[in-house]
Amino acid sequence: MIEDLLSGLVPQGSNALDTQKIDKHINYLLSENWFKELYENEKYRHLLYTNRKVRSYLESKRRVDKLIVNDKKRKKLIELMANQLKN
């Protein structure tokens, strides 16, 4: 019975996010002025560390790399974050 309770607390399968990878990507993006401005806003910073959709988006190295070079991808992230704030 205790085993069942503990197994429910540990994320399993493909639904689990790679927290270390996401945090690494956030630190990588902090070298960008536009991202640093987002990060300095407490509401957005909170989303970066607590919102599953935002963190899932930032889990992909490919998406993170595109954020650096592509304005449309930046806007997409900002829209995602703004929508999550509304919810």
C-alpha cells in the first residue's frame, strides 16, 4: 500500500519533464535581453518555473535555439506565457 502511494508521487513515462534540461535552457536564454526582460517580471518568472506548458515548451533544445534567432518564435513563447497568465 505504501509503495502504491509513493509511486503516485513520482512522475513516470513520457509525461515527466526534464527539470534540469529546462533550467539549463532558461539560464541559456538569460543571455538574451528580450528574455531577461521577461524573467525580471515576477509573473513571467513564476511561469517559467511552475507552469507545465511553458516548461514543456522550453524543454526542447531546438525550440530554444529558434527562440534566439527567430522573432516569430519569440512572440509565440510570449503569447503562450500571456495566455497562461490569463488562466
